[in-house]
Amino acid sequence: MDSALAHASPAAPPFIDKIERETMRRVARRLIPLLMVCYFAAYLDRVNVGFAALTMNKSLGFSSAIFGIGGGIFFFGYFLFEIPSNLILSKVGARRWIARILITWGVISGITAFVTGTWSFLGIRFLLGLAEAGFYPGIILYLTWWFPSSYRSRIIGIFMTAIPISIVTGSLVSSQIIRLGAWGGLEGWQWLFILEAVPAVILGFVVLIYLTDGPEQASWLEPEQRDWLVRRLAAERAQREAIRHYSLGETLRNTRVWLLTLVYFGQNVSGYGLVLFLPQIVSRFGVGVGMNGVISALPFAAAAIAMVVWGRHSDRTGERNLHAAAACFLNFAGLAVCVFLQDPTLMMIALILGQMGNSAIAPTFWTLPTAMLSGTAAAGGIALINAVGNLGGFLGPYLMGVIKDGTGSFSLGLLAIAMGALVSTIVLVALGHDRRLEEVPDTAGKGSPVTAR
């Protein structure tokens, strides 16, 4: 990770002056590791239910459809509180609000260990969504407060490697916890929820002490570094608003914002439909729980590399839409082709490629709304896209569960969720180029171009 952060500033161009390079390297090293660890904990608590299902479903008598609903109902709670949460964050600051989110979702995730049936399971998953609402879009918004636009694709790519890393690590650790079996009156799946909830609560207090709300308060930057960053970000904000300044109301009615929401919805249909059912798909290959963890980790290990490479290439070329569209199409193709495959090895290769595409979408996708929005409009717009788009996280697992119960096979379910990625591909190509993505003159000081990507 240190190597990746060391290259967070643009590679090689001689016109980038020393203060920019040193400032952005210091900001990246100060903020990104902590944010990655927090997102690691968030995603682990969100998807560990997939491994718990290997024994929990039998213990509590859940069908695949009930598990799919429970896995996805998280996103209804998330949807309801997403926009209010992000607006509160923009008012009170990231430090206090992100700490609150971490602590409350950690506590609720741990309580999942004590569900006793369908309704308590559905209720606690809904509450988990309420507690975590605003975390991811809040981080995306927070990154726009610190990183000029020409850095964002690779920075988001580095930050979001926390997802595949959490799934890789979570797959290996979760499978071993499940294997421990009953202890102290609790089953393995119960210990899974309890033990994996602890890091989120601890990190909440770390964030409260360590995080800085914005560059103006960054005492750990030199005065000239702080001044440069504040001026650079202000110049970019002025450039966006010179083209069009959106109010919050205009943002929530904007056609382009809603089309981007549809793109994100499609990504989540395919992403969560796979991640929550992957351990069950792999178990059909005839492997034990321990080896299941290793095999289930493979798509996400490859995805971590794809995210960073895709984001860096997008920043170097300055192109966003087609990078995101190509990633969506790879996601579609990798999942859809599984309907024709019976060999476990070939199916895993296809799933690896599909997940590489799914994970590579985000680093370029999130540069699109942040190129047109600022201030409260950015807080509301990013939250809207994430809130509504994340409802795809309900539809994907639901489709997988219902189709599995109806056909006895996961292949048609993979084809169904692949359609979400295909819709995302079509919409991104149709959206075309936004002139806010073009390079604009440097008004923040000599040395480097100011861009509005």
C-alpha cells in the first residue's frame, strides 16, 4: 500500500512543481490508510453474512430466497438515511459523523449474532443499513475536500481496494471462524458476527482522534502546502460553478444525475448478487469450508489490482466515460458466460474477470458526478446516486435467491444479475462526454494544470 500511495501524485510530468508533489504525497499518506481500514471494516460487516450463511441458514431454517432478502434488505435502511446522513456530514464535519457511523454499525453488526429467526434477521439487517448509511458517499465527498480532480480516479481506486482486500481477508478469516464450530454456548456463525464487529467500534474512536475535517485545519501540513491545496481546490470549484452551479433541488431533479444513479444501480445488482452468494456457488464445486475461503478470495484479489490499474490509466489519459463503460461490459461478459460453463475452473476464471470489471467501475465512475457538483449539491447528489443505486444491492441477491430456489442452479441467476452491468454499459456510452472533464487553465498558482475531471 505504501508503494501505491507514494505514486498517488501524477507520475513523471516535469511541470508539476515540488510543493504539489510533496503536498499530495503527505495528504495521501495521512488520510488514505485510515480510510481504507475503515472501509475494510465496513465492507467486512456488510458481506460476512455470505459466509455465515454456510451454517446459519441451516441452523435458522432459511431458504435461499429468505437469505437473499435478508442480505439485500440492508440497502433499504441504507436508502432511507443516505441523503440526510451525507447532508449532516457536510454540516458537522467528517470526523465526528464518520466516527458515529463506525461505532453504531459495529454494535449492530455484533448483535446479528443473536438473531433467532426470519423476522429478527430481516430487522437487524435493516438496522445495519440505517447505521451505515452515509459512510461510503461521505468518504467520496470527503476525498473531494482534499484531492484535486486530476488525482481522484487513482485515489478512489486505491481507497476502494479496501473492498477486495476485505473480501479476500474476510473469506480466509471467516471460513476459519466458521470451522471452529460451537464454543461458549454460541455457534461458529455467531462468533463470526461478534469478532468481526469489534474493529469497527475501535476504529470509530480512532477516527474521532485522528481525522482532520479539511485542509484549512491540517496542522500536519506546512503553511505553504496548506495554502496551495486550499487555493487549488477553490479554483476547481470555481471552474465547475462557472459552467453551471447546481442547487441541491436542481441536483436531485437533474437527468444526468439520475442516469448516473441507474449506472450505479446496475453495478450493485451484479456486484452484490455475486459477493453474497459466491461462497455458496463455490461450495457446489465440492470443496470444504476452509478451501472455500481460499477460492472465494481469488476474484477479489484480482479485482484489487484491476481497480488501481484502471484508475491510474484513466488519470493518465484523462478519459472517464469509456473506462467506466468498458469495466461494466467486462463485468457483464464474465457473469453472463457462466450460463454456458460447467467446468469449475472455467467458471472461476469467468467470475474472476467479471469481478475485475465490477470493481474497476468505481474509480472512474465517481469522477463523473464530482466533476459537475460542488458544496451541498455534491453532498446531496453523491448521496442520491449511492442511496438509490445501492437498492441494486437488494435486487441482485433477491434475484439470485429466487432463481436458485426455482431452478436449483446458480447459472441463470448469474445471467440475470449480469443484465444490470449491461444496462450500466449502455447508459454510460449514451451519456457521452462532459466538458467539465476537460483540462482548464491553472488559476491556483504556477506549475500544474488545474483540471475538472
